Amino acid sequence: MSPAAWVLGLALLFGVTSAGADDALTPAAAQPSARLALVTFVDRGLERAPTGGPGETYAQTSDYGSTPWGRRVATELGARHGLTVVTQWPVLTLGVHCVVYAIGDARSLEAVREELRTEKLVNGVYPMNDFQTMTHDPYRPLQHAATDMELDAAHRYATGRDVRVGVVDTGIDPEHPDLAGQVVLHRDLVSDSNRAMPGEAHGTAVGGVIAARAGNADGIVGVAPAARLVALRACWPSAPDALDAACNTLTLAKAIDTARRLKIQVLNLSLSGPRDALLETLLDGALADGMLVVGAMPSSGSGDDRFPTSVPGTIRVGVSGAPAGVNEVFAPGSDVFTTLPHSRYGYISGSSVAAAHVSGVIALMLEVAPRLDAGAIGTALASPSPAPGLSACAALARVDQEVDCGSALSGAAVGGGVSLARH
């Protein structure tokens, strides 16, 4: 392996830690890699150096001794060229001192490299490359919906970090390995109990589509794996482990009212039923609060005579490939592989899971553009036709010009007793 490759490898191993307390340096992990330069210069005193380390995170050992001369040169070099030391350490086997500098202005790495050519001590200027471990979700190849939505491309830019998505549904299984830690709060609005959330099929399936954990070497990956689920149990299954479930005006009213009081950012309503004056009034209020509400379209009709899609401003979601309706977003809803209670997985179809996909994409969008309103979200989500439907990466690119999807799909519109939608 070349010396440069060794230097880069060690940079990634040590360069993302904070420096010693006496240096008061900023962790490299807090800096965008594109704005970092890794610089090396020969330090002939390394073998005689006192013990030291690349940062306070690592214990000091005799293997990594830094010299006062090397640290002084690093500081002076940065001062001459307008660069800020982020972290530094010696590589004894190469006899060089490595410094990671932050480029605080508009200069490119190439421009910095050209400037440093005038420094006789400097023998290398390198980019700070990013690498990933190869942990993966074994069932990801079964997630055809994720492929169709270009999720892998979207996840290069956003994972929905810390966006709170309320799921009004049956209970989400908090013990499922792909959902452990994903539910930050639950309310049982059916039994008014604070007991452990029951793991029920429909809610667990919807929750997995939205926010199943990524890279945990177990199962699948959700649309927004870093989002946080708020489970609002307002529905109950018709039988143990059944997907079919029911809700009513009272339980749904409790759920929407709770979501408003908790200031949920995205509310997923994978259900459908008759128009309901009380529920429509509550949902109008939620929309006025700035909440983004996602509703599953019924299997037929325009949705104007069914709650929640009867409420103007609700993002109305149909299944990709279904006949075009009015003011719909189209997302995968056929044979979607997702989580089920008791650590199981299975294929689910219907606009319920299509709506869940859209709620996840909205969480991705809010991570990169937190101030988006419903109108901007709707424009970014829209697809010109039911097929091929929603591209998560293309939606992100419409709200953040830094996102580059390559061959991402393009598109344009969204509009403006109850049983769960399994349409």
C-alpha cells in the first residue's frame, strides 16, 4: 500500500476524534469532509517524542508520540495559510506528522494544495474521504418499493433525523428488532392505559415502512430510519394478529387532539371512513397549526366524501399504478415488505402503506428543509402520473439544490365507527 493510502486510512481512523485538551480542537466529525484538508510533513524527532495521542478520546500510548515541534509547525502553517487546525497526530511508521485543517473560506482543496506547494516541509495534501462499514439490512433486496423510490440515493442526503412522525393506528410493536428505540412516545387512546404498547399488525407494518432501523444487520430499512415515531393507538384489530382493524370518532378525536398538543410534525392517517364533522374540525386545526397530514385514499372515488382525505390540505396518497384521481400523490402500495409483530416480516398491500411511504419522505424533506410548508411539500411530492410514482430522491432535490440524484425521476401536484384502509 502506498504511503498516501496509509495516511488516508489513519486519517479516517483518528482524524475524526477531538484533539488533546491542551489543543482545544474541534472534532473533525463536526466538519463537512469536503471542507477538510489532510496535510503531512516529515518530523524527524518522532522516535524521541514523549507519549501522546491523536485526541482525548484515545488513551495515550508509547506507539503514538507527538512532538512539540510538530504541533508548533502545524499551528504556524495553518496561520500562514488561513487554515484552522481540527486535529493532528503522528504516523510513526511513515515518519510524518498529520494535520487535519478546516478550510474556513470559499477556497477549494485544489487551491489550498497549490498554496501549500510553496512550503518545503509539506510532503502531502490529501482530501478527507468518507467510508462506510458494510453492515446491511439482509431483507433490503426484498424491498422493491425502496428501490422504486430511489431510497438509497435519498439516504445519502437525509434519513429524517429527529423528525417526529405521529402514527394514528393500531399498536406498534416496540420490541421488534427493526423498531426497537424508534418509538419515542406512545399513547393508548383505546384503553386509556399507560401499559406497554401492544404489538399489533397494521400499526407495526406502517411503522416499519416509515422508520425501520437502518444498518442494524437485521431485516429492512425504513423510508426515514432516523425519524422518531409517536405511536397513537386509536384503532384495534378485528382479531389477534389481524391486519383488519377499526377505530371510531372518539378514539380518533383523542388521537388528533393528542397529536396537536404534542406538536407532531407529520401525522400519518392510514385509514378511511365516512366524513365526520368533529374529526374534520380537529384536522382543520392541526393543519392550521402547520402539521403535515398524510391520508390514505379510498379504493374508489375522489376521496372527497371520505375522512381524512375529505379535509382540504391533507396530502392524499394513492397506490402507484392505480387510476389517477384528484390531488393525489402516488407511492408504492403493492406487495410492500415490512415489519409485523413478534419479530416477523411480511408483504402488505394497500394505500395504507403507500401513505406510510409518503410520511417517511416528508420526514426526509423536513430534515434538509425544516421550514417547508404544506404547499411546498405538495409540489415537491407530486408525480405527473400514477406510474412510476414517487421518487424520494427527486422530492429531496426539489427542496434542496445540493441533492444530486443523477437519473432521478421528475414530476408535479397534491391537494389540497372508521375502518383502517386496506384498499
